Amino acid sequence: MATILIVEDDPRIAAFVSKGLKKAGYQTQIASDGNQALPSALSGKFDLILLDLGLPEINGREVLKEIRAQAVQIPVVVVTALDNDEVREEILSLGAQAFIAKPFRFNSLLTCVRSHIR
């Protein structure tokens, strides 16, 4: 069973995503800020990371940069309300595998997760 790190500062969104992923057969762990996310992301315990950009402490961009700087190749799917072409291009160039804009349909998120966990 794959394990997914959900990095999201809104507890309602984090709980919604976690509940849906668990129902789909995944294990999840939630980190609510960048300081919690980094050690978890670098631990090697996860098969995929869902990463919000607007995080307290250390923002999602910096988390993604540090993950890639440490040569961690876990798939990262960025899920954020910041939806414009410049942000999308920047995030993908930093090493994210996918970009999903909020609000999103859970089924679309689940399809993306499944496509990046093999």
C-alpha cells in the first residue's frame, strides 16, 4: 500500500484529501507547514507528496526546492490556489510532476495520484 504525504495548512482540505485517499486504499500523513513537511519528505517513507504552495513557516516552493536539492526523487504533485501560467511553469521547472489548481474535484486528484504512483 502506497503512503502519501499531504502538505496542506488548511485542516479541512487536509482532512478531506486524507479521507478520500484512505478510502481509495492509500496510507496518509499530514504536515501543516513547511517545517513539518521537510523532514518527512526527506525521510524516504513516502511514495508521493501532495504539496500546497501557501504554507506557513517555509513555503511550498522552498520545500520543493529543498526536496530536489537533496536529490529526493519522490513524485510531487503541487495542489494550490495560485493558478496562472507563470506559477505553473515555475513549479514544473522546479521538479514537480504535476500541478492541480484549487478548487479541484477529488476524482481528478485521485487520477493524478494513481498516475504518479507505480
